Amino acid sequence: MDTKLTLNLDKEVIEKAKDYAKSQSISLSKLIESYLASLVNDKPSKEIEITPLVKSLSGVINLDEDFDYKEKYTEYLLEKYK
């Protein structure tokens, strides 16, 4: 159930927070709710909401089923630090 909350904050902070929320494609209310929830840890980790940015990146790269990222990363590091 949603409940209205009134806060008194510095105008400049509010404007910057609105800009940040807009850049993350979420509402300021959702941003503040997520922040407060993280402070009180009232959501089990399995219910953490995925941000729109992360959702947009999901599925961008298609890898073969047998792709071994650990092996490739090891090869990269060996080459880098030769």
C-alpha cells in the first residue's frame, strides 16, 4: 500500500535528484523508495528490482553455450601482463 510522505529538502538537492531519476528512467518517488528500502533492508535479495538500464542491457551479447568466460579472461590477463 502506498502512502504519501512530505519532506522538506533543499531545492537544489531536489532538482539534482529529479535530473538523476530522469536519467535513470525512474520516478523520484521510486528512487527514494528504493534508497529507503536499502537502508532498512526490508526486501529479500530475491525481490530486488532490476533498474531499466540493466534491463535494457540484458541480452545484448549472445555467446555460445560452451563459451568459457573464465578461460578467455585468463588468456586476456596472461597476454596483458607478458
